[in-house]
Amino acid sequence: MLLGRSANGLFWMARYIERAENMARLVDTGLRLALTQTSASSDEWASVLTSAGVRDLFEEENDAFDTATVTNFLLRDTGNPSSVLSSIDTARMNARMVRTALTRETWESVNEAWMSMHRMLKRRVDEQDLPAVLDAVKRETALIRGAFQGTMLRNEIFDFAQIGTMIERADNTARILDVKYYVLLPSAAWVGSPLDNIQWQTILRSVSALRSYRWTHEGDFNPANIADYLILNRRMPRSLAFCYRGIRDSLDYLADEYGVRQSCNEMADAKVEKLKTAAVSDIFDEGLHEFLSDFIRDNAALGNQIATDFRFH
């Protein structure tokens, strides 16, 4: 059995690599939605901070919810443990701890991404340069993922990292959806309006799903189809259903490897089954925000249970 310290390092290395990319995606969502603002831009940035789960931390040191202050906090502030810089620092620290479990290509891609992001973010980013910087962060993390997927043996090392990636990705997709529907939509009167449709397209673009959505739905941008695509579609690589199928599969491989099923296996199985049998109409009837809030809570609980079951603590 892989030592808990090594499993922990792989799990959190993968989570923080994914978190660096996801924070860039959240900032991108805020920038794009600000272009369709119906209220002060400060309201939108406050909403992004709330969705990211760091608003209280932001307000301890900052008063203004302007683009420059919020993006600096989300990208560069090392006092924010979920900022891009903090995330890539933590990812590299964990990668160093488990370096002998990684291929040379994977370690080098992590190290190069760390150096690149520190160069890009050594000073505040001008608003006009933000799109290019965000694209660069996403590109660097994609290079890490490509090296990992292309060179790592499919063993327990791979599985622990995959679980970390998918838990973090599911959390991010849920949070990006929540930014749009619960916090940013100004009133029920806007549902189905051109503004509503533009914002939904923005959400698809922010999770790199706009083109694939067009392939499957022929450009019919309505909220029910988009929510269904990002929550329940099992072939869309950032959907909640896809992420949980990946989590379950990796946990099943570990159960076979170690000859024992843990509590986390049962939790993942239950969530996969719920997402498999759910209908988007039922989710909307329940309330999309309520559904997403419950999902984010349950996803965090699964991460904690995995840590307990595999003795990460």
C-alpha cells in the first residue's frame, strides 16, 4: 500500500494544479460577465469572491470590489491560499515531496509552470493584459496534465492524483454555475432574456465547453440544456457527472488493489447514481443554487473521507 504521506502529496499536488487553473477560470468568468453587467461591476466581483469561498478573507484586508483589487487577490496574493500563485506554490511543494513517484516529464512540467507563473505574476497585471495571462495559466496547467496523462503508469499513484484532480474540478464547475445563476442574475424577470442567454454562453466559454455544446445541441442556448450539459452529461470532461465517474473508477481501482472497499467508495457510488438518475427539470424545481450548494458540501465531505480512509492526516 502506498504510504499515506505519499498518497497525500499526490492527491494535493493534483488538486492545487487544478485549483490554479480553476481560479483563472473564475477570474475569466468575472471578466466576461462584467461585459454584460446590469449593476455595478463591484457587485459582480463580490459575487465571484463569494463563489470562490474567499470573500471573508478578502474583506479582512480590502474594502473595494474593483477589478484590479479582486484580480490581484485571486491571482497573486499569497495571503490567499487559493490564489493562482499560492496554488502553484503548494502544488510544486507537494510534487517535490513525491518527486520519486513522478516521471521526469511530469516533474519538469510542474517546475516549469511554477517558474512561468512567477514570472507572469511578479507584479500586478494590467486589466488589458488579463485575458492573455489567464490563457497562459490555463495553458501551463494543461501542459502539466498532458505530461502526467502521457507518461504516468496507471497504478495507485495515478489514481490518487486523478481523484484529487476530479474532486477539485467538480467543485469548480459547481462554483462557476453558481456564480451565474444564483448571484449574478439580477431578477427572475431576466430569465430567458437575451442577457440571460449571453451569460449562459459565457459560462460555457469559461469551462471550455462552448464549442462542444454547439456540437451536441446545435447552438440552442437555453438554461435547461446548458445546466444539463454541465451537470449531467457524462461525456463532457468538466461536468459533475463526468468528474464523479472518474472519482468512482479510481476509487474502485484502489479498492481492487488493496482488497478493501472504504466509506469513500460508498459515498462516490451514491453520488454517481444520483447524477445518473437525476433530471435537470427536477434540479431546477429544487432550485439550482440549492442543488449546487449541497453538491459543493458533499464534494468537500468526500475529500475529507478519502483523507480519513487512506490515512492522509
